Amino acid sequence: MKLNTLLCATAVAGAVVFSAGTSAIAKDWRGWNIHPEGYPNTVALEQFAREITEKTDGRVKATVFNGGILGSQPDAIEQTRNGALDFANFNMGPMGPIIPETNVLSLPFLFTGADQMHKVMDGEIGQRFSDAMSKKGLVSLSWFDSGSRSFYNTKKAIEKPEDVAGMKIRVMNNDLYVDMVDQLGGNATPMAYGEVYQSLKTSVIDGAENNYPSFESSNHYEVAKFYSITEHLIIPECICIAKASWDGLSEEDRTIVSAAAVSAAKTQRELWAVRSGQSRKKAEASGVKVNEVKDKSAFQSRMKPVYAKFLAANPSLEEWVTAIQSTK
Ligand code: GTR
């Protein structure tokens, strides 16, 4: 009896030591993705999962769950932070309420274009965001393109800020966007991405805002026939790993995962450029009227109170904003 107990205890202790090792047990990694099959982010995230599964010889078996079937983005961010999910492609918009530093990236008209955004995010300033995220349980390994977001709606072309007045506009879950739409005189409605199509269709909302590929792949273009190029937001997206999952990797596997994230971002950015043009064409072919907003500065100047409120609440981030704006 005593011997049995001893053997049992030894076996348990052995198992604990064994499972605490970083490479002996295959890990099944679950990845969250909001987009459908064929979307640039989906293709890139699937490449990432395949590459780490192959290169770790199956020590990490990664699977991507597409179309947001594992839940809404705000929920998925929480689940990745607490290790219930292992990796994801997240937009920095819904990250802001959890990691205040990332709100800098949601300030309207912050970036002048995708090239500047990539330069910022791939360099020292991008690292600051990664450091802030890492303190909150998320390891960000590379940055995707997400184009620029513009307003679309079911009513009319938006040419000047006054045209937004009174419109119910869906925004991502972040108070900054509520302030942004408020300043244009609209009625901001934070809502999960997956609910937007039905809400447009049933006139619960009049419009939303997004880049061309999301406008098209979500079928919002079938219902919202006016897309107005305001380009008010250029928001990067990450490949993020749950800190708990990252910490469980050996040095060798971390190197593999990091390299796979960097090459996935390269793929995504290439596919993004092509898809953006295709999505715009598809929407226009179905009758969507796309209009250039001639005087963007009218929209920009309305955003001064949004900046003022944000910087008053986060004075230490003013330097981050200035550093981004002075990156050419
Ligand atoms: C897309 C983005 C998604 C999600 C969505 C939204 O452009 O890639 O992660 O944030 O917009 O509007 O909710």
C-alpha cells in the first residue's frame, strides 16, 4: 500500500515535471479570425498556422477558426488575454478600451497613408504598442494592412460633415469612435461586426464605416449603396499570441512562430493591395456610388475636440502622437 502510494506520487510528480517542459507535449492552438475564406487576412493567418505546425514538427498544431465563429472581437481579445484562445488577427480599434495606449491608433486622420503607418508600426513606435500589449497578456508579432476606413450608408453620398448629421452610424466598440461620429453630428451606434449587415437591412442603422474589402466581403455593399471616401481611419491590425501560449514555447519554437508571423504579414499586405481594388470594383458593379470627398479638411477640423479630450485624459501619449505625425 505504502509502495503504491509512493509510486503514485512519483508518477504524478513526474507528469507535472513532464507537462511543465516546453516541447514534449503537442499543443493544440486555436486561432480567432473574424473574416471569411479567401479574405487576405484569412489566407495569411492560415499560412501562419500551417507554417508553425509544419516547422515545429507538430509540437504546435495551429487551427484557424474563420468568420468570427469563436465570438465577437471584444470577447476574443479577452479570451486571448486569458489564454482561452491562443492566437488571432485583431484590429487595434476594439483593443483601445482594454489597452489605452493603442487608442492612439484610433485617432482620426492620424496617419497620412498606409506607407507611413507601416513605417511607424514596423519601427520603434510600433514596438511601444507591442510592449503595452504584452503587459496586458498579448504578444503582437507583426502588423497587417487594413487600408483606410470610409463612411457608407443607405441614404445619400456624404460630401461634407453636415451630411452625416442625424445618421445612425455603426462604429466598432470604442468611445473614441462615438466621439468622432458625434463631432460630425451623427448618432454613433457601437455594434459587433457580425450584426451590421442585418442592422443595415432592417434600418436599425443608416450606415457604418470600413475599408473596401470588409465593405464587400461582409455584403454590406448589397444594402448600403453610398460609399464616400473620407479615409478618416487607418488602423493597423496584429497577429497576436496569448502571452500564456507564448510563454509555454521553447526558444526554438518562439523563433519559428515569430518568423511565420512576419512572413504572414508580408503575404497579407500583398494580397491586401490587390483585394482592395477588386472589392471596390465589385461594389461599384453592383450599383454602389463611390464618391471622392473633395474637402477632407472640413472633416479633419471637426476632430480637434476628439484629440483634445483624448490627450487631456492621456497626457503621456501626446508624445506618441507627435512621434507618429513627424514620421515621414
Ligand atoms: C474590419 C477589421 C475587423 C473588424 C471590422 C469591424 O476592417 O478587419 O477586424 O474590426 O473591420 O468593423 O468590426
